[in-house]
Amino acid sequence: MLTKHTHRARRKAAHFGEFFAFWNTLARGGVVKYDKQPLLFDEQADLLLRRGMAGDRDIMIRRLRQVSYYRLSGYAFPFRVPAATRTDQRDTQFAPGTTFQAVWNRYAFDRRLRLLLLDAIERIEIAVRSLLATHHAMRFGTFGYADSPTSLPELRQADRPKFTEKLRDEQARSKDVFAGHFRAKYGDLHPYLPIWMAAEVLSMGTLLTLYRSCGRDVRQAVADEFGVHEVVFASWLLTLNTIRNACAHHGRVWNREFGTKPKIPRRQPEWHSPVEIRGDRVFAVLTICKWCLDRIAPQSRWPCRLYALLAEFSEVPTLSMGFPPTWESSAIWRQSMVEQPRSSRSRE
């Protein structure tokens, strides 16, 4: 059985081989000309077959019409023969036994995973909108977020004009009935919506800026609802926004290492024992979602749907997603496992 370290070594070897080939090309000519030509769907299928991927040609053509060759190539990448071990460095080859169906299953799994993540993030985001609006309004009033600099002490003075302009633009673009009604009735006197209305129409990015600009008391009051320190929660919101955008744009998430890493609570033992939760892959995001939903929607069956997805696509290597080998014994996940018994050791 291949270990996690073996997989890492192979990936590094593959990346080194491609990096060396790139610089070798530069050394020969100084510039690299992109000379790949477009291919019809049947030609794309033939290219995959020629490179060693097995599959029904008609099915491959039909699915390449549905999902582009380029998009699927991200899911086919782990099946490639590492560049350092290829006999022909000029062409990609797939490992023996690679099938188009296996690649398609990775894509289908990732699509379902994105939908599951979006469901959890939606609940968390809506709760944050409600909590932030209420805690801020109770301290600084209905319009304090827009007209009182002291209500956002962490917003730099130089950044305030740009932020207020964004508030105006996003509120003006809103087509919600409640926003139009407020503008028609109160707009002559009040250029901004009340914060509880504004919180519903601001983009997630602007909402994140609003949260981070608040004083520590407001930030911690919101974070308390999720059982973590406000610094940790701010990093979670940034990560969830990044994942949300990737999912909304149909980006691959299942095995991607994210540049925006969430902070892991240092003083809460559930995150460290008996399983250490790391913040570099999607398992950390799933764990954050589980932690938050346990506090704002404890009745949710979301964890059970995740378990069912992992069971349905049991061939997907969960180690590539950052799942520790004994993740099911984690204190954060263990309670839900009692409700949904299954055998799911991390798969290489």
C-alpha cells in the first residue's frame, strides 16, 4: 500500500520533471510558443485513448460535450505517469489501468461535494449576517455602520471612502422589494439602508470587511455564537468566502490545497486530540462547517449527507482531501458517526 509520503514524493517528482522541461525549453529558444491546436470532441476522446486511458469511445465523446476536456484534465492529473518516469517526455501518459469512468467519478464526486459545501456555507453566512447586524445595531444604532467612524474602529481612515462607496453601490444595485421600498419612502433623508437590511444585500466580501472593521466586542459577540475566538472566526470567514467563490464558479475543491488557510483553535482540545485537524485541505473546511452547524443548526442532517457521499464514492482517496487516517475518532465528528454508522478509514 502506498503511503502519504510516497504520494507526496511522486507529486514532487512529477512537478520537478515538468519544471525542468519548461526551463530546458526556455534555454533552447528563450521563449515558449503555444502551438496546441483545437480538437473536436471525437479527437479529444482519441487523444485520451492514445495516452492510455481506457473507456467506451462513444460515452467519452458524449461526456466531453457535457464537461470540457480542459476541466476534466484537472481530475485526470493524479492518474498521469509522473514526468520523471515517462519514456517520452513530450507527451502525457496515464498510468496502467486508468479509466475514463474513474476520472468522471472524481468529477462527479467533486460536483456533489461543492453542493454540500455551499449548503453548509449558506447557513453559516446567513447566521453571520443576522448576528453581526444585531450586535452592531445594539451598540451603534441603525445607521452607525455607515455614518459613525467610531463604530468601525479597525477600518483605516484611508480605506473608509472606498468602503462607503462600496456600501452605496451594493445597496443601490439591490432589486429586493424591501430595499426599493426603503429608498422610496426614506431615501431623501437616509442614503444608507438600516444595518439589518444592509446585511442582507451586501456581498460576502463586503460583509467580511464589515466584520473585520468592527471593534473587538462586536466581533467576539458574533464569534461567541460559534464557540471560537474572534481572530479564529475571522480567518474562518475568509476561508469560507474563498471556498464559496470556488464552488460558485464550479472550481475543483476535493484535492486542492488552498492558499487561504483557516486558523485552528489552539486551546480547544477537540481540534487536536485524538485527531489533529490541519488547515491546508478541504477536510479542515468540512470540519469548520460541522463545528459551526453543530452550534447554529444542531438538527441538521448535513454530516450524514457527507458520510453518504463518501460511502457512494468509496474509491476517492480521502487522504488527498486532508482526511487523517483516523478522522472518524475526532471528537468533532464522533458524535455524528453514532447516528450514521459506516466503515470509512481514510483512503490513499
